[in-house]
Amino acid sequence: MIALLDYGAGNVRSVQKALEAVGGEVSLVASAGKMRDASAVVLPGVGAFDDCVNAMEKQELLDGIREFINTGRPFLGICVGYQALFESSEEFNSCAAGLGVFEGNVVRFSDNGIKVPQIGWNQVKILRPECPVLKGIPSGSYFYFVHSYFPQPAEKGVVATRTTYGDTFASSAWRDNVFATQFHPEKSQKNGLRLLKNFVELAS
């Protein structure tokens, strides 16, 4: 069973449908205790960093996420669920501390004439083709983004893909059993479904 964390994020159902479409058995989970028996966990996210972290704290999910990651079972963060894995964010003068799974801060796109937020399709350059969830996805493939902020990992070795939209940024990260994407695989058609299928296979 894949535990899909439900803390009020608006895209939970679309992520659930996409995971089920590629063969995943998915259960919506709103408490830490229900993560313990899961074969994998997915943390989706839309909206602001503080809203995400504060909502998870109220549901006592933060420690549960850390404990689950320490088991070595597959974990996937999506969009704000990716950003929440870092230490902090400068979004709206954020005061909430992130999970700190990855070192680094979440920053806003530079003021260089681009339209913010980035909404739409963009290419990802694969830096770590050995990453299991990227299996079978060519470098330069397009994925769907909706965001104004992105993480800056302190450890460059965790960056799995990079994307350029004014700034060049880490569009996904990977270390051990933790995978995370700034783009939305559930909205990225064939490439996104391939990524999710790879994740489901890791959980089986």
C-alpha cells in the first residue's frame, strides 16, 4: 500500500488517480500511525511552504515522515512536498522550519523579466540517469510546472535533474530512498506516468 499524505493539499485526488493508473494501491493517510505499514509514502503539495508545513505539524505528520524515511522505504515529494523536505523557505517571509531531509533553502525566481509563477511545460536535463524513478525517461523530456519558488540544495550531489526558467534550478532531487520533484508528474502525461510507475515498482 502506498500512503498518500492528506493534509489539505488541493491536488491529492489527481495524484491518487495517477498512481492508481500505473498500478499503485493507494490509501489516503492523515496521521503518522497509518504510515508505518505502508510500502511507500507520497507527499503532494500545492500552495505556500508555511501552509504545508504548519498543516502537517498540526496532524503530527512531520516526525512520522522522518521516521518513515529512516526505514529506507521509498518516499516521493511533489512540488511543495519537494520544497518541504528542505530546511527553510523565503516565501512570504516564512517562519516555518522544513523537514531538513535535504540541506538548503527555498528561494524565489530572480527578477529577470520572466513571468512568475512558471506555469506550463518545461524541459528537464537529467544529471543522474541512474536514479530509479527516472528509468526510461530521456534527458530533455518535458514536465508540467506550477511554482514561483524552488529549492537550492546545499549538497549538489543530490540534484537529479535541472531546468532553466530564467534561473537554472534543481527540478528534482534524489538521495537513497527519497525522491522529490518540483514538477507535477501527475500532470505530465506520458513522462509523468512513467516516473510514477517507476516509483510504484520500487514500492512493490
